[in-house]
Amino acid sequence: MDIKKHLIITGNSTVSWKDAIVKAIDEASKTIDYLSEVKILEQRANIDGNKISEYFVDLDLSFTLDLDRKENN
């Protein structure tokens, strides 16, 4: 049986929403094992003058719990 856990994170980029998503997943994968799914919850941006200056995305990341992992005591 797989048990999944969800974590909501926010990514940002000065390039695009896609870049913000890719960067957020890349950073999360450095400390979270078994990432399996991503759901984009919200996209927003800051505007400076008449241009977007920074992109933000809220992501719901899913990862599978390792039920066979031994506890460290």
C-alpha cells in the first residue's frame, strides 16, 4: 500500500511561471525523496511599470512515504 503526503510550497522566478515550477521542484527534490506528483494551485506575478518582474506559483507536491524505512534511534 502506498501512502502519499502533500506539501504546499511556493516557487518564484524572474523568467516565467514554468521556470518557477521547475526551480521549486528541483529545490524540493534535494531534501524530499519519492516526489511523485505536482498540482499547480495558483499563479501570480509582481508588475513593475508595464512588465512582469517576478512570477510566483503555489504548488501541491505529493510524495510517497517510505514505509520500510527504519527509525534512527
